[in-house]
Amino acid sequence: MAYNKRVDGRKLDQLRPMEAKAGIIPNADGSAFFKIGKTIAYAAVYGPRELYPKFLQDPKKGIIRCHYSMMPFSGSGERIRPGGNRRSQEISMVMDAALAPVIDLSAFPNAVVDVFVDLPQTDAGTRCAAISAAAIALADAGIPMKDLISSVAVGQVDGTVVADLCYDEEAYDAIVSDIPVAMTHNTQEITLLQMDGEISKADLIKALELAQKATGEIYQLQVKALKEKYSGAKNDYQ
Amino acid sequence: MIINKETIAELARQGKRLDGRALTDYRQPIKIETAISWTAEGSAKVQIGATIVMAGVKLAIEKPYNDTSDEGGIMVNAELLPLSSPEYEPGPPGRKAIEVARVTDRGIREAKALDLKKLCRIPGEKAWFVTIDIITINDAGNLFDAASLAAMAALKSAKFPIVDETTGAIDYKHKTNQSLPLLKEPLGVTVYKVNGSFFVDPSTEEEQACEARLTVTSDEKGTISALQKGGDTPLAIADIDKMLDLALEKAKFLRKELTKALKQ
């Protein structure tokens, strides 16, 4: 039986309801709030600032360093022990790689731009929400960027290619694949690509084409959030 | 910062503050929002001026401690996120985070705000353990009071999850409508001393300029359940007398804000 009715009633290419805001953490150089469905990410950017320990410094350019973390009460099961784990380390690393291609830190040798993303509640798609939030926060911080990065998961549930899987779809009792994707807007290139599950090559290409459309929607929202802040709309710290 | 420190001290002597507030005023806005995290059994976001903290309550069923075999338990943890201030770095909680957590913990625990006996399901075998995580989103001063307020708001809004009575498994995705057995509502107020004056709700700069601080946690009857003196200047009994009066008065103010928020 084909999966043609999604568990939450969405159309196959429909994203969950989204919300984005820029400039919500006054202490940070740039910050953002990004919500997709029941997944929420807060992002803060600090820097460029001097990088310690010194041996990590690059004398030719500044580096970006992402720190992804789920709050202890943000998982749908038991409390998560704070302090990071293998999963959060890996996600932080792929976030660096997803964002770095559009960031130009050549004017800031030996410096670091720290990006902290913390999630108070989650329901799948956390690394994508984290990247989308981080991109808004980086732009808000005035970091030189060639392009914006927008990220969403696509995948296949029981033979049907869908956009933005929720937790119940990731856990659906059939063959499922979950593919987090991040894309540049202007050049339409992929900067994050991971997958778990099973998928055919044909469906994978179809899913990536769907990701192109879906990240386009996220891009519009990111730009709107930034415009809202810089068009003088009241900043109420979210 | 030194200029500000001296300015803050001089203004305090005259009963004034950098931002024009009275010494006994909290910053505005004060916002208390509950149920900010669907994955937590109870949660709250508190904003006092530019300071923003979250608190989340998670429940688990565990074996009671041997010496209190008919009681559940409570634990408060605080994470001063590097997201919330350029001063904080990733890593295990430092002294400041531990102090915020422990002072908040004591205020709730020692007031016996939670009826721990009612958290027991099977004596000696199974009881509810309550963990409150305090998370800073923007540290702009006065974390103690914000943490205490957020912790109480999260506890008050918490609902037990459904438990499968045959397997004993907790269904965290579905909550009952049963609240936690709360008996009291302790809230912390921290009074700061600088240059002979006392004030509440400092900004980060005022915090750095202060000589001494006293956190006083009190319940709706004015009973004190926790104290913490900080800062490297000693306090006379007469100072403490004044600080207690101010703290007890301001606890009433914060309690009104909490009641108002929980009604919405």
C-alpha cells in the first residue's frame, strides 16, 4: 500500500508551518529563532573574535565553528543528559561544512565565528532547523556572505517521496529514508547531504529536486525575517 | 567598565541607577510564558528586562533512595549557554551555573514545595523524580531571580505523563491532566548592596559593580526557605535586616506576576 496520505494530513511537498525571527538574543552579534512544525531552534552568533586555543587559528582566514545542542528537556522521551554526545558532535561538524561555503572570513585571519544553536523542543528535522536558524543569525551578525543557506529534510516513506518528515514519518513502520539537505540559494548547490534508511537512485534524485523547491520556501522566510528586523520593526527579544 | 563601576556606586549612593530605575524596581518587561516546550512535562520562559531564561521539567520513575524509601526526588540543573553571553564557553557547568542551580534547588527543596511522599508510587521500588533544567537564553543580569521564577512557573505548569500500568513504561508523548503535588510557591529575590544602598534586579554592569548580594527565597507566607550570600564584602546584621525586608516585599511582587501569567 502506497503512502499517499501523510500522518499529519500534509500534501507530499508541503512543509510544516514555519516561523522565523532575527535578532532575538540581545547579547549576541547576530541571532535567530526558527520554528518548523514542533521543532524549534535558537541560534546565536558571536564573532569574529580571537580563536583559542591558538593552534586552531588559521593565519589566512577566520573559521566558523558550530555548536549544536538539544536542551535536556527537548527530546520526546526521557531527559537528555546535557554536555553533548557523539550525535551532537557530528551535527556540529556537518553544520560547519554546510555553512562555510557561503561565508567569507578572509578579512579575519586567526579569528573564529562561533555559532551556537540550542533547541528547546524537537520533532525531527533538527539539524536542518539548526542550519536555517544559523544562516539567519550569521546574516544578522553582518558576517560577509555570498549567499544564504536554507535547509530542510526530504525523504521517502513507504515508496512516496515527501518533504520535511516529522517524527512519526521517520518512525513509520515501512521502508523510510530521511535525507537532510542544505542548499545555497543563488547557485542552487548542495552543502549538506546525509541520509539514513533506504532509497532507490531514481527516488533520491526526485527527493533532491523536491529539496530544491522546499529550501526555496525556507529562503523566502529567512529573507522575510531579516527584512522585518532591518526595516525597523520592533525588536521585542522574541 | 571601571568608569561604570564608579558611576554605579556613586548613583547608588544618591538612590539612582544608570537606567533611571528606582533602586527597588525590576526591569520591564516581565514576561512569564508557560508550555514553551511540548517535549517537557512542564516548561516556562521568563524575561526580566533583557534577561531571558527557560526552565523545563522532566519526570522519570526511579528507585527511591534507601533513607527516604517512600519519597520521590527533585533535582535542579542550570546550563549557562554560550548562546546567551559572550562570557560563557562550552563545557561542563562552572561554579556560577552550579551556584544558580543549587540556590534554586534549595529554595524549592527546603520549602518542601513539592510533596515528595506523593511522588512515591511503590515504597522502596518506584517513585517520580523531577528534574528541572534552567537554561539561559540571554544573560543580562539577575539570573538567580529569573531562574527561580522560571523553575516555579515550569513546576506549576507541569503535568504527569501517562504510565502504562502493566508494563510501567512512561508514554512521554501523552500527558495526563494531573499536576505535580505542589504545596508552596517559593520564589527567590536577590538584593544587592553597593556604596551603602540596596537594590534589586541588577543589569550585568550593576552585578559587576556590587559589593555583596543576598538571595532570599520565601513562600507566600513570608517563610524563608533558602539564603545565599555572595560577593566579597561582609554584611552587618543591620544590612541583612534591610535586605530581608526588601526581598520579602519583592517576592510578593514577583508572585503577583507569576499568578497573573499562570491564569492566562
